[in-house]
Amino acid sequence: MTRRFPLRTEARALAAVQIVLALFHYTLGFLCAVLFLGEEDVKVTGSVPVLLTLGYIIWSSPFFLISGCVAIIAQKKPTRYQLTSAIVMNIFSACFSAFGTIILCIACLSYVAEMEDYVWSQLAGGMLLQYLLFSSVTELIVVSILLCWIVRALKQSEPKKESYTLSESSVSS
């Protein structure tokens, strides 16, 4: 019989947050691609190339989604294998999220629209980059909380079952 590990029930909610963040992240990335490549024909967002930003979004969203799904499965059936796979996927998500936070910080801080008058597409581009940064930071926070809970569940010792033998339970008279 496989051993079950006690994982907090709130882990399922945080995993659902990861899935929603992945979908939100992918949708914002799609909007960035349409805006930067289609409408404005922009090649750089500040000092970061658009393709690097879009590549991060395309590659990180599936990792966020898969790590959320694996965390939900691990919460339902918390075996050592499920918790280990959740740890691995959340570590990948944390790495992608940290990398994306760095890229998007540089892009947000260096993306200055060179305009003389009000151009909505350039303002929208800056706002999309800021929302993507917020999404990446939120994913990093959620992943770190989930990793802490999963590692704590793996470290908890197995409850000891007390068994009494006939000699231990005999009463002295």
C-alpha cells in the first residue's frame, strides 16, 4: 500500500490560481504579439527584443499550466511520486517565472514610447508589459508557497501506530 502524505487542502486553490495565471499570461502574450508584431511593427521593447519577450510568454505558459495541474493531482492523491513530480514542475515554473520577471522588469523600465502626441498602441504596449510582469511575480509567489507546503508534507513523519502485545498489556497484580 502506498503511503499518503498530508498536503494542505489550500494547495488545490493555489494550483487553480496557477492555471488561471497561465491562461491570463498566454492571453496577454497573444495581445502583445498582435500589438507589437502586427499593428506597430516594433522590434524592441526598450532594450529587450520583442521576440525574447514573446518567446518567454509562449514557453512559460505551458509550464505554469502543467505545474498547476500536477499540483492539483498531488493534492488529491498525495503519494511520494505525485509530490516529487509537483516539486519538479513547480521548480521549472519558478525558474521560468524568475527569468520572466527579470526580462519584463528590464522591458518595462526601458520601454519608453517615443511619441509627440497620444498614441494608444504604445501606451497599451507598456500596460501589457506591466500586466505580464505582475502575472510573473504572482506566479513566483504562488510557486514558492506551494513548494514550501509540498516539501513540508514530504518531511512530515509517518504517524506511528501503537501496537500492543499480550505481554505489554498484561496488568500486574
